[in-house]
Amino acid sequence: MQEFSFNHLTDTDFEQFCYDLLAELKFINLNWRKGTGYAASPADHGRDIECKHTHEDIDGRMYLETWFVECKHYQQGVPPDKIQGALAWAAAERPDKLLIIASNFLSNPTKDYLESYIQNNRPSFRIKYWEKPDLERLSQDKPRLLKKYKLIEDTSSVKEFVEVRFLQDFINFEINLRLVLLALRINIPRSYLASVATMWQLFRTVARDIETEYDAIVKEAIKVRNTYVHGLDTSYTAETFADLIDRLEGVSDFVRRYGIGHAAEYSSPLKATINQVLIGDLVELKRNAGFVTEKLCGYGAIMPMEEDIFTRLTKINDMSGTLLEYSEVVQPIRDFASSGAWFLKRRKEQDFKRGEREELVEELTARHKALVDACNDLISRSV
């Protein structure tokens, strides 16, 4: 991996990088106070960028903080006299925070000067600084930013960081979805809150007019998450992962806004909605089980369908947790998923003992029938 460095950027390029990084970090109302197109601008009045950041207190209350940001592009340490203008303007206008971003590092005299300034002046604003190691850490999961400023040649080297960011954002979406469903006071089995797919299906039923694009994004994210956590390779690059993250964040924002705007409307349990979701789950369960049984018991090549069979078996097994409160279907689900997983493994190995394949076909077929019967019985009682 190439050395992380800003030395090839001009002063203006570095300020633009800082602006883009702040935007990626969800700062809002960004104002790049660039008075001219020259490398040094006389119009920024001691801060290159003004922006706001959402801050959440421990009690859940949120408010906007005003940040002044001073960008310093030096190949050596930034000297003390180069930050005095930013300190003077911050003292006059009193933002919540003053952030100094150095493309390399602040000199030791500058750090001593800042310590002395804080002790002697006790400013009303907090002073922070980001140096090159901080910028590298903050941008390592943002492949488009790295590529735009030629900070990296091959984004595949940062793919693992983007994958971790995707998983974190997926967890945040899951938590957000669960909190909104609870805020809507929908009386559902607690086990429904264990499955993102089930929660999303329930949310779609409640919210109704949801854009088709949102539904496609969530289904794509669930598929990628399931593939990743089961140790399988995905065809996603660092850039396509980053694109999925952005789209999933858009859906998460929609869910949160819907929850805020509609929570007061739902003061009683929605029994019909619950039954509708339950029936939908059972129908999908039967469909997936039928597909798995057909493909595993058939004589066609297994390789082209291996990933699809595995994905459906995973969904079937996950349903045993979603439907935990309906004990009559839980064991048939687990039995079928277990038989299917073992049959898939043996089909991939292609080393059946005498009569083994026939026994596996008979077992899977019987467990498929038991599962379908259990689902049909529960559906008939839910209509």
C-alpha cells in the first residue's frame, strides 16, 4: 500500500479535500470561505471552512454545534504564528469548536502554544486538531475520496475498512428500524424484532407508499450482509460497497423521519397488519423450501445454483428465530434447514455412498412436506 501523503496537493486542493471529508463525516451547512482562486486567500478571516455538526446528549437531545475549521498545508510542522489568526477570530465569534487540520503535523512549539492558550485564556470554544494519522484513519473507509485526491492507487487495499463500515451502517439501520417499530406501538411478537427482513416487511406494510427503490436497496443490503457474515465472497468493490452504504443511509433517514412524523398515529395494536406479515413470512418460507427441495433432489448441476440454495437455506433457518413464538413451525423449519444443509454439502462433494443419495432425497422430501403442512395449518388459523 502506497504511503499516505498530501504533499502532491496544492493548498487549495488540500482545503477542498478537508471540505469533502467533512461532508463525508456528516457535517452540514458547509461554507468554504475561499475569497479567491489563488493558493492563499485573504478573505477567509481566520477560518477556511464554517460548518455545523449534530451533537447528541446522553439524554437523547440533539442540537447543532458550530465549527470553525482552519486548514494548514505544510510539508513540515505548522508553526505557532500560522494559527493565531484562527484563534483570534474564534475568540471574537465564539463557535462551539475550532478545528485545525494539518496535512502533516503541528510543530511541538505550536502544541505547547495551544496548551498555554487554553490554560491562560480559558476560551469558550473547544480546540481540536487533526494531523496526518487522523486524516488517514478518518478517510480509510472512503474510497471515492481517496481516489479523487490520488491518495491511493488501488482501492482494493481499503476494501476491508469499507466492509466494516457497511456492517456498522447495517447495524445502525437495524437498530433504527427496530426503534421506529417500537415507537409506532405495534403489538408484535418480540421475535419479529430479531429479523431485519421481517421488520422491514412489517414497516412496509405499515408505511404503505414506500418507493420501490427503497425496497430494492434493503433487500440488496440484507443479501450482501448475509453473504459476508457467512464467509462467502461478494463481487462488491470498495466503491460499490460505499455506494450501497450511501443508499442504505438514505433509507435509514426515511425510516427515522417516518417514525418521528407518525408515532402518534399508532396508539392501538394492528392485528390485521401482524397477521398479514405472518402470512407473508410463511408463504415465502414455503416458496424457498420448495426451491431448495427441487434443486437438491434433482439431477441437474449444483454449481450454478449453489449460492442461491445456500442463501435460501440461510433465510429458512433464520425464520426459526423470527417465528419462535409459533412453536408448531419452529422444529419443522430447523429439521428442514439441517437436512438441506447436509444434502447441499454432500452434493458439492459428489462422493455419495451406496444408497446415500436416495436416503437424503427421502429425508428432505419428508421434512419438506412436514414444513409445508405446519405452515398451511398456521396460515389457516391466521386468516
